[in-house]
Amino acid sequence: MPVDELRFCRCSLCGGPGRVRRDHPQIHIVGTVQQACVDEMLAPLLRYLWAGGCLTVFSCQASRRPGDSIDWAHITFADGHSFDAGLQLLWQVYRGYDPTLKSRIANIGSVNPSARCAWEHGMFVHHEPWPAGGWLRARHVLRLPTDDVITITRLVSNGDNSSVA
């Protein structure tokens, strides 16, 4: 498909279309060490993760695998430390909340069919071309049901995460 036929949603703040195809409305958010145009639904969650010291490099609020009935959100963390810190922050948000939602975090990577909505972790290696010769860097992807993003956003926005430092 020619590039001009791809849909690029513009950021509501900077007007930039981003570098990748986007099917969701964008908003520009600014953290202490990074800023980006992100899908609107993920903006509160990413602000929360960034405030907790996590670095992210990509996100999408909803996509669906062929034959799947669930919409999944994706957040790609810059490194393993950011991924681990992000899981800790999200675990704290769920403290004292519905145990079935908490089990989705605890069952990351489960092959148990009853854990159909368990969150998923993936990793890929990215080649950084600079400095000369470059180096390889591991990126960590968190995949979670979009419905859980809505729940987390509500908990974070309502201050129900008072146990989080």
C-alpha cells in the first residue's frame, strides 16, 4: 500500500502525524525525560509509568490477532529495568483490587487455557546503529487486554493507587 494511503492520526497538541501508521486518536504527552504522541486511551497509563521512572519506546491502545475476540494494548519498554519497574507499579495499583485482575499480572506468559486474558511479555532485540558499529539492545513488550487499561486508568485517576510511592 502506498504511504499516502496509510492513515496517520494527528496529535492534538503538536499536530504531528507520527512516524508509524496510527488508527487511534493521538495526544502529545510530556514526562520528565521523554515525550511522545501516544494513543489517547494510553496517555494516563504512560504518564503514570513515566512518573515511576519507566522508559517506553512504543505503544498501541488496541489491536486484535486474527481469530481473537479480545482487543489488546501493547507497551514496549526501553529496557528490562523499565519493564520490571512498570510491572511493580501496575502490581501496586491492583493491590486490594479484584483478585481476578491481579492474577492476570501474576500469570504473565501462562500457557494455561483458563488464563486466556493473562498478560503477555515478549522480548526482541533492536540494533542501535550509533555509535559506530552499534550495539544490540533488548526491548520488552507488555501485552494486556484493553479492558484492563481502562480499569488501570480509572484506578490511577481516582487515586486508588495510594500504596504506590
